Amino acid sequence: MNADLHCHSTVSDGQFAPTDVARRAHANGVTLWALTDHDEVGGQHEARAAAEALGMNYLSGVEISVTWAGRTVHIVGLGIDPTSQILIDGLARTRDGRAARAEAIGEQLATLGIPDAYEGALRYVSNPDMMSRTHFARFMVEHGHCANTQEVFDRYLGDGKPGYVAHRWAKLADALGWIHAAGGVAIVAHPGRYAYSQLEFDAFFGEFIDLGGKAIEVVTGSHTPDQYREYADVARRYGFEASRGSDFHAPGEGRIELGTLPPLPADLKPVWERWL
């Protein structure tokens, strides 16, 4: 089973439309696919239709932005009903404030000697409600401020960096509530990206479990090979099911291409077995 259960389209901050992401996944041998746009389910109908036309199995998905202990965490929901009004309304509330935040990021970058970043980033936005740091990163790479999008986040736009502007996202309890109301399963996305202490991680995973969370991403394009092993151990310790996804946004922007991740460790229970 070549499952890729985390990627993005132009509905949020990906570079390709849902149909084109489906074609890329299929061309790379994906047999079970999920599109998980940030805080938005508007691409789900197109993604499912494209996947089924290509003969791929499909799981509806979403990636919800959460604020926990002052930091941003992402929770993937898989197997959701994208027509759930509770989920749709919750995501709409989460998206509120993105436009004002984007303008503030543009102002911050101007003070750092990068003028017109807001206007430049707008050229990469397909969905006006979904302007994100990734759109700024693409502008900054194009104009030579950084060599690649990862450098943009490392130097300017990551949490606590000079161009970062905080936004209050959903609460963890709200995000899991919306996913469960839509019939889905909640998964911690790329835990290796979060700069929590061991004590904070223990508290976070404990709350996630208490709220009904079931799985974590172990093999993901946002993890290094060492982190594959580290979070496999976390899955064993907490009894989490394991997920796998490239976190693909665009060619050359991540560590891994759609459908090309190594398999999960054999002793872990894949989350997708719930639907097979």
C-alpha cells in the first residue's frame, strides 16, 4: 500500500489544482491518497472525483491549524465528511484573520528590507482567504532573498523569527471536535516540527489522547530519517496508530516528492487500516 495522506493544492497553499495533485500522486504510484488542505475542504469533491477516475482509493482530509502552549500545531483529519456543517463552520472561524495577518507580515518584512512582499505574495494566491507564509516564501525565493522556501522559514517566517506574526488558531479541543463531528480520525501532523520540551510533548500527547486523538504522522516529508525512528518510538510508547504523508506543496519545496516516502516500520499499525 503506497499511502500518501498529507498534501496540499491551490485551495490552500499548494501550487497545483486538486486534479493535478491527483495526477501527480497517481503517476508516482500512490494507491491511497488524501488531499489535506489547510483549514479548508473546498477541494475535496474535485480531489475525490480525480482520484476515482484514476483508480486510486481516496480519503477525504483536512489539516487544521491549532494554537497549543503558544505555538502552532497542525492536526490532520482523515475520513471526514467534507459536507459536515460543524466542520465547515469551524474552519471558517479558523480562517478569520488570515488577511490581516498577511498584511502584518508584509509590514514586518518591509522593516527588514524586503519591500512589497505582501503585493508580491498575492500573485501566488489562488484562494484569497488562504494567504499564508508559504506564499510569502515563494515571493522571497523568486526575488533572491533566500535560496529556497525552507531558508525563508529558518531566517524570517518560522515561529519567533523576525518576520513572524502570531495568529490565534483553533483550540485543540475544537479541532478534534470538528473532526469527530465529521466522522473523521484525528492525527498529529509532523510532530518533529514542534519545538516543545519533553514535558510539553507529554502534556500535549496526553491531552490529544484524552480528546480522542488516535494517530501521529511518523514517516512524513517534514521529518528527517532520524525522526522517522524517533516518532515510531513515540507511536509505540503512546499506542498511536501511524500515518504517512509527503506534505507535498510544490516541486522542490520539500524533502520528498508525492508517493516516494519509505514504508512505515512493520510493527506499527497504519491508521489507514481503519478504512480498508
